[in-house]
Amino acid sequence: MSKEAVTRKGIRHGSGNRVFFALGSLGLIVALGAYPLRSEETHRPAPQTLDERVALALAHRPLEEQLKSLSQVGETLSLEEIPGALKLADSLPRLRERGVLQQAALKRWSKLAPEQAFPAVAALPEGRDKAETLRYAAVQFARKSPPAAAKAVLDLPAGRSRSEAIQGVAETWARTEPQEALEWASALPPGEAREGSLHEIRFVWVHSDPIAAARHVTTSVPAGNIRNALLTNIAVEWALLDPKGAIQWAGGLPDASERELAVARATESWADMDPKAAFEFALGLAPGLMRQRTVAAVAGRWATEDPKAAANFAAPLKDAELRKPALASVLQLWAAVAPDEAGRWVGHLESGAPNEEALSAYLDAVAPWAPDSGLRIAVGAGSEIASQAGTEACARQWLALDFVTASQWIANAKFPEEVKAKWRTPIRR
């Protein structure tokens, strides 16, 4: 949500058509923008004065390097150099160079002395660049003194810049004192600044202290997408601290849809720490689509840690509505990162529904990454697998990547000739 990044566009026009700087003891005068420095000049010791540093930055080519170097000058200014840098920026003839140096200097000033820089940034002409720069300055100010920054932004004239600055203070203050920030934001007059600030604070708070934030969200945030997103974040973060406590809280939510959502997200987060326990809990949820999705999600989380263990746990499940999405979730990751290992596991499964489901999921997952591995596993499964979409996807992908090798292998494979011809024909055309 933060908009601390400062744009590199200009703010004010400078005066004059050309600026000249003396380059130290060499006594050479360079017309900035008129021609680059000669090669022997670029190898002299690093310049010390601000004028010299700016001159060399402007002499860089291509333009991208010039602007990057000019920005670096601004980012390394001392506090004493900043007024001179802003004056120099204002006098540069071209908008892009003027804007880059000015923005970098203002950003540097805001970082070194935000309480001094803030009024200067606030005095800039209204516009997109001021709004973004002022928010950055407000954030730096709030890091040093949230109450003082809060007072400063409220004194600004109404407008986009004020709204952005208020939200920047709110977000920053929430990182250290969320309840104080919330009290301040709640007292703001209705409007974009208030709603935006509350939004910023809440999404910071649910990550820093989900337990405390839960009480506020469930009593103060109206139903809808924002509330659901906050509940999701609370469930995830709380489960990382206390899985059973998070599950208990989620299970106590009065709204059925919110309860299912929070329980599912808390269980998924639990799987990052104890996937087997989370998987067993997910299997015990009330039958329905949410249980299927949660089981699949937990299986996928487990696969990031130990895909073979997750697959071994999912394959024996008797309920096909749980087993099939769980296997697909595991193999989608496993086949992408270790296709041969996943293929060997699939190949060792006994015949039956789990084998067919696992093979189908494996072929779908492996086709983009290692289609040759997919086809070799498909051969071992028998000719009936040839008609599956996953097998055809592997064949066509392999032919597209390596037509000669794939054609030779397919020609000798034990697949029906009409199937092999179907795979090859679109490639030949």
C-alpha cells in the first residue's frame, strides 16, 4: 500500500538555457547537455564539489545512465548541500534532469531531517509528483515523531497531496502504535483520507498483532471484501503464533461463510509448521466444498516441505472428492521441480483409482517442464492412458521442443498408431 517510491518527473521549470560549471583545476568549461566529457576527463579522481558531481552525472551517456547517476548525486547529499542542490536543480534547462535531481534531493532531505524538509515539500505546486513526494516526507517524519507528523499533515490544505500524506502517517504510525493510530484516524472527518487511513492501519495491525486486531475487525469493519481480507490475514498470522487458538477463534465467528473462510486459512497457515496435524484436522472438517479446498491447500503446503510424504498421505484417502484434488495439489508442485522423482512415485502406485488420478495429475503438471518424462511414465501405464489429454499434451510439447528426438521415441513407443499420428500431424502442418 505504501507509495514511498518517489517519481522521477520534474516539478518546476528552471531558468536559463545553458548552465556552466568549472571542472576543478583542469580549468575546463563544460556546456551541460551540449557535448560529453572527453575520455581522458572521465578517468580523473572522483569530484568533491556538488557542481563537479552534477556536471559529471550530466555528462553520462546514454540518457538512462545519466539520470541514474544524477539521482545518485541527490541520494548522497549532505544536509548542508541540499539547499544548493535544490537551487541547482531549479536552474537546469531540461525538465527530466531538473526533476530527477530535485526529487532525489527532497527525498534525501526528508530522510536526514524530515521535520525541516516537510514544509518545503508541502510548498511545492500541487500535482502527482508533490503528492508522492509529500507522502514520502510524511512517512519519514512519522518514523521520527508520529504525533508531530500527524499534526503537520492535518494542517495541509485540502487536496490529493494532503490525503496521501495523512495515509502515509497512518500506515507508519500503525507499525509502532496501531491503537493510537486507529484512534487518530477514526477522529478524522469522513472522506478519502479517513477511509484510506483506516484501511492502511488495519492491514498493518492484522500482521503485527492479529489477536488484538481481531477484536476490532469483528466489531467495527462492515461485511464485505475488505472484512474478508482482514479476517484471512488474521487467521494466517494468528495460526503462526498459536494454531489451536486461531482455529478456536475462527470456529467461533457467527457468520457461516466468514467462519469457513477463517478456519480454512488458519488451517493452511498451520500446515507451514505441522502439515500432518493440519492435514488430519482438515479431513475432519464438515463435508463440503470448503473441506475439499482446505485439504487440497494443506496438501500443497505440505508438498513444499516433503512432497513424497504428502502424496503418501493423500493417496490412501477413500473419499475421491478429497483424494483427487489433494493429489493434484501435491503433484502440481512436485512434478514441476522434480519430475523424475514424482514420476517414479506415480509409477510405483498399485492399479486402481488413486493410480489413475495420480497419473492424470502428474501428466498435466509435467507437460510444460519435462514432457519426455511424462510420456515414459505413460508408456508404463498401458495403452489406455494414450487417450488422456495429459498424455497428448506431453507428446505435443515434446515434439515442439525437440521434434527429432520426440518423433523417434514416439515411433517406437507402445501407443496405438492412430494416436501417434494424431500427435504428429498438427506439428507437421
